[in-house]
Amino acid sequence: MVVLELIFKGHVSGICQLSGDQRMQGIYVDAVEVEALLQNLPQGLSEDSYLLFF
């Protein structure tokens, strides 16, 4: 859920839609970018997002 929140709030720039798949399962993100964001969560995420890492 944290990754989806990062996407919806505009923190992830490397997003692609897999060809022919219009569902949420068809979203591809850059794992290195997401991992870097998870190491230092940006401000403005839900409280639940921060609790997952403490």
C-alpha cells in the first residue's frame, strides 16, 4: 500500500503501464527508485505508512 501511496502522491517518477494490461497489476515501477524512497520516506504520507517502518 505504501508504494501505491507514493505513486498517487507523485513521488515516483519511473512508472510504466505494461502493454495490454489496464489493471493495477499492470503497473511497473523502478524498484531502485522505490527502495530509495522507502529508506527516507517523504513528508505528507499517511500515518500508517510511517508506522510500517518503525
